[in-house]
Amino acid sequence: MAQESQSYDHHTRWDPAFHFFVLPIFVIALIMTLIHFFAHFAHSDFRENFHAFLLILLAIALLTLVFKERTYSLKVQDRVIRLEERLRLTQLAPEPLRSRIPELTVDQLCGLRFASDAEVAKLAERALNEKLSRADIKKAIKTWRPDYWRV
């Protein structure tokens, strides 16, 4: 299966199993537990209400777990991207810019990963001088270097 070319307008990745299955199921589970709790609250005894409340807590805990797992994996990817881009800039940037590489933020480095080797050094210098955001860096890229591994 051929991969679509990437650009600023078309570079976000959707993980169908996460975005269209796992996440909706857990959100629906939370909504259903809330509906069950409030629909039966007045007509149930303490023990049934307590069990329904525990189901709500369980649904919230599982939904939190899903979001935390997603956040953790994205944070690890950002750290790997930071390392890769610092290494790439060390190889491609002129000497005066190399000493400024640690000043780049993780967001800036994540934006620079899409820049071609020919333009990454100048764009990094511009990002530092103008305090460009991740989105601004991506918009400034002329030759897009795709990243098909990000999820």
C-alpha cells in the first residue's frame, strides 16, 4: 500500500484502532454508566447505587488510562524526535548554529523534523531568532520531508 505524500495540510496521523474504536467505546461506556446511575438513583437502594457509582469510577479510571497511555507514547515519540533532530542539526548546521541547538524547544524540533536537509539549518536559526512555534515552522517549510512513523 503506497503512502500518501505529506504536506502541512496533510500530515496528521490517525490511528483508527485508537481514534475510532478504543476511544469511542470508553467514552460511550462512561456515558452509559452515568445514564444508568441517574436513571435508577431514586428507585434503587444504597447498595445498587454504590455499585453503579463504582462503575462510574471504573469507567472514568479506564478512560483516564486510555488518555494517559496515549500521552505517554506521544511524549516518548517527541523525545526520540528531539534526539534525532539535534543529531541531524549537529551534522548539517554551520558551526555558529551548533552551539545554539540546545536552545531549540521540543516543539520547535518536532516542527523541524519535516524540513529537508537543505533547509533545516536556516529554518532552525530562524526558529531561534523569531521564536517560531511548531505550526509556524511547518508552514515555513518549502521542501517537505515526510514522517510516516508518527502515530
